[in-house]
Amino acid sequence: MRITKFGHACVRIEHDGTTIVLDPGVFTDPEAVDGADAVLITHEHFDHYVPDHLRATDAQIFTIDSVAAKIREDAPDVAERVTVVTPGETLDVGLPVRVVGEMHAIIHPEIPRIFNSGYVVTAGDAKVYHPGDSLTEPGEEVDLLLVPSSAPWLKASEAIEFARAVKAPRNLAIHDRIYTEAAHGILETQMNLFLPKAGQEYLRRADGADL
């Protein structure tokens, strides 16, 4: 399995001839979707979904109903490639995928929450969990958590406790375009106060770098 970290929340998973791209948003270069067999989108925010990135590939698109509706509005030319998924569903996009949860994390109590579903992707013997913009646990053991590391809705304590609760041996930072490098260094120090004690590892990769 090959995992490549692209801009912000976008990750590309390649295994056994299948390529899946998750959440190619505005901070992601279009090349992230080159050769993709499937694109999975967690929710409609611009840092996770950009219509032109979907136009840059012929891949099938899998996402929740609210995002599918937005795609029909923004990019009707790609809407025929969209398959709507629901929480708890298991699907086969070339690799097995299970849909997890249904709500975005709380930004502020007075800001209406939107729908968000994460995905557990099984690649051979390894399971990778992309939660989108949520702190919803996957409900099963995973080998790699793509852990949000910066967001207006996220505190360091929440990121740490989310990683500890999921208990993945490896935790790769995503959603990382919001902080400065100095702030990411602080978060890494804080993560490393806790995760190694439980046999967990916290990692961050530059855009375009493989895990």
C-alpha cells in the first residue's frame, strides 16, 4: 500500500492496482486525482471539495447526499458519476470502504452543523480512517488514523484525545494548512507527550510525500 499526503485534507491511497483519492479541496493540486479510480468526499466545505478537481478526473465519485446535491448544482457535468452513500454502508470502490458517522464537528453552537461522513478504507491487511471534519470514532480497530491537526473547530486537546480514543498505531496529520509551521511543531510536541506511551506514533508529511 502507498499513501500520499496531498494538500490539507487530501490523501491518496494506492493498493493492488486501485487508486482512491479522499477530499481533494482548494488547497490540493489537481494532480492529486490523476489516475484515480474513485474519489471520496466527506463534506461540502471548499477545503475538501472543489468542482474543478472532479472535472480533472473520470473517476467515480462517492459522497453523501448533501454533497451530491451541491455537485448537481455546481457541476452537473460530473453529477452522473456520483454515487450517494450513507452512514454504516459498506461499499466496494476497488477496495472495501465503510462509511462512518454523519455530522461535522461543532464549530460554534449557533452555527448550524452540516453533514459529514468519514471513510474506513481497507487496503490488504491495513485499515485507514479519514474522518473528514469530525471527531467520530470509526467503531473498529484501524491501522492508520488521518488525524485533523488544525481547524477553527479543533483544540489540541481534542486532536490528542481523538487519536488516543481511536488507538491507531500510526497517526498521520491532515487538515494541516491552517496552522503555521511553528504551531505544528507545538502540536507535535504535545502529541508526543501522550501517544508514544500507548505505543502510538504521530507523523506529519509534506504535500506530495508518501507514508
